[in-house]
Amino acid sequence: MTNVQAQAGMLVLGLAGVGFGLYGFFHRWKQRRWLEETPESRVRSAAQGYVRLTGRAQPLGLKPLRAPLTGRPCVWWKYSIQSRNARPESDTSTEPFTLTDEAHSCVIDPQGADVEPSERRVWSGDSRAEISTWPLRFSSGSFFSRRGEDRYVEEIIVDNAQLSVLGDLRTSSSSVTHALEDEVAAKLIEWKADQAALLARFDANHDGKIDAKEWEQARASARTEVEGERLHRPPEPARHWLAKPSEGRPYLIAALSPEKLAAKDARRALAALALTLISLVAACYALADLL
């Protein structure tokens, strides 16, 4: 490789580092600003729209998920495998889970979120079969595994982990409220199942059948009864959902307190800024040599 090619390569890498660093800086700084400027809300009293919530992670169903590589119980997982003999493999769970504060909960949809896990494990091995062999041989977390070995990365949010979330809150009924006409139709089907009672109640001319006029009377009575039942029906509990905002604001799920998360974002923003400056110096140096 000639000196010109080396300097050109350094220029390209330097410019790429500048772009990557600037993106990381503004992304982390923007996230930190939203964390600090969005007041913390409680699930029960939170307004609709963009909110910040804190609480404990809980599975949505009766049982927690299991991480695909290690089988550890969790509410969210992500993994990747860098293999020397096969294509890289990765996947992320999309199953919703809940955030609970005191006695109230909110369903969290993890799709599209920037997730800070509660645990991250990195290790290397000769085959996937070693994943189930304990103790796992954990690496130092560097990008490269030992020569000739596959590299495994697994991130999870454990059950009952402390959560801080930023996202779009929506509240809806936990069950489907049927239209009035659907409930009236269901009531008439119920009555038709007992023909003797139906005739006794609505066969006004006693001819042993329900004619069109009598059926309209039955329909009106069914409507009146359904409307009465609706008035005395207890209110349905609300279900709260948190999902990715549509306005481009950060969607964050972090297994950290808000204070620790803000501090971590600040450190990452400064690290990204340092990368930008170093990459800019390297690019300028390479450009000067080329000129």
C-alpha cells in the first residue's frame, strides 16, 4: 500500500469517526435533556402523551421470558452470535411487559426502544453447545473473542428490575365494549333459546308464534333491558400502554434510576465528543499530507 493510499484511508476513517461521534454526541445529549426536562409521573395520574415513568419490571403473563442463550428468566432479551463458520446471528424480544409503581401498572411495548439492560454478558466458545455449560467462560467484554472461537453477547432486563422509561402513554379500556346493537342482538338470541318464555312474554295474540309486530316489541324490550344493564355495569378498569412516540422524541427503556441514567448519558456524550475531536484531528492530518 502506498503512502497516498494510507493517508486516503486515514482520511476516510477520520471523517467516518467525525460523523459517528457527532451522531453519538447529539443523540445522548438530546436523550439526557429529555430525561431532565420531562417531569416524573405516576401511572395512575399520568397525562396522555409523552411521559417519564419509573417502577419495577414485571412479566405481562404468569411466567417470565427465558433468554435464548443462557435460559435466564427475564422480561426482555437481546443476543448476538459472531461465528467464524456461519453468518452472524442476532435477535431481540418483542413481547410486551409491565412497569409497576405501587399498585398500578403500565404495559411496555419494547419495539423501537433504546434499551439499557440490567445485565450484559459477553463470552466466547468453540460451539453453541457450550452455552449451556456452566460456568460460562466470560471474556473481558472486548469486541474480539479468542482466536478460533465464537463470540456470544446476551443482554436482559431481569424480573423486578428498576426501570426508567420515556415514551408515549395511551390509556384504553382493558376489554372490548360492544356496540349497543350487538348487545341487543345477543340478548334476543338468549331469549330465542327459551321459546316457551319468549312466547309467554311477547305472543300477544296467542297464535303460538312471534309475528313481525310482536318481534319489534321484543326488540324494543331487549334494547331497554340492555340500556338498563349498561347503567348498572361497573366501570371497566383502564389499561395504560407505553410505546414509541410518533414525533421523533426519544423512546427509552432503561434498567437504571433517572439520576444514574442521566449521568451515564452525559459520560457517553462527552466520549462521543472526544471521538469527534480525535477523528477530526486525524482527518486534518491526513488531508494535509495528501495536499
